[in-house]
Amino acid sequence: MAVQGYFKGDTLHFYRRVNMDLTNCIIRAEMFDISGRSLKLATANSGGSDAMIKVTNATQGRFTITIPKATWYYWNDKSWCEIQVQDAAGELYTVDKFYLNAIYRKINWQTPS
């Protein structure tokens, strides 16, 4: 059975690919919920860090966004994430926007058996 949602007890990793060369590009993302909470993430070249958004292969347009579990654990169950790329010429592109459905079921191991 496939799980439809993200566990609030997990760090989230979103692996993305865009159809552009990300060399010298800035990537920003914002996670927000219906309660007004907002988390802004960015690449190291725009004040963020590789721990937030890391370009893993610039020429192939690949990057990873990481949201630590402690950051979003108390957020509303209905949240969204929007990702924007700014190229070297300053042009802005919204490359993805998606819904985060939070769920609470998670295995709690007592003993391996």
C-alpha cells in the first residue's frame, strides 16, 4: 500500500530536475501553510546554504531541497512549496509548486523482531 503524504517525523528531501543549466543560477524555495507560517530556503550563492538547497548537477538541472523534520513538525497539515530559479541574466522562473500533505503515522520501533 502506497502512503499518500509526508511523515511529520521525517526530514524531507525533494529531488528536482529542470530543463535548464543551473550554472550561476540562484534557486529559492518557500514552504508555507494555511496558518501563515513560512520557511524560506535558498542556495549558498544567495544567502542560503547547501543544507537548504544543493545543486547536485548544474548542467543537467538537478538539485535537492532539504527541510529538516524539526522545522515543519508543528506546521498545519496542509502546506505548499514553491520553487523559483533566477538565471544569470536575472530572469525569474517558477519551476515547481506542490502540495504537502502531512500525515502522522510512523513506525515506532520498540525492538527489532
